[in-house]
Amino acid sequence: KSIQLKNDLPVIQLKINGLGLGSIQKGKFSSDIGNVILYIDTSKPPFIYIKTTSELIILNDQSKSKTEALFDELNLNVKY
């Protein structure tokens, strides 16, 4: 449905099913904006927010430039 690039993250309240190891967060989490699926390193913003019809996925890459390049590539392929 939509894709956004943001520098901040929702407040994570609870790990539902996943891995939370230091700054690495992978899996399904409960947050202040609802349930989200994370594939992120919280120490390396920005973050790509992908909203589908059924869920919100937040991810990033190993560096700011790689995340921005991935966002540009994904944004070209999103059908709004």
C-alpha cells in the first residue's frame, strides 16, 4: 500500500516471536503503533516502513546509503 523512509522507530513494547539481540531486532513485535515485523539494526537509521494490506514491515540495511538505495529501488516497484 505504501512505503516510507523514516529516521525514527515506534516504541517496541513486547517481542511476540523473534530475536531481540542488542540493536538487532528480527521478527514480530508489539509496538505503540500496533504489531510490526522488524528486520532492523536500531543503531543504523534510517528505516524503511512498508505497509501492506495486512501488516507493517520495518527494515534497514547495513548503512544509510544502502538503506536509501534499497528504498529507492522498492519505491519504484510499489503500486499505490
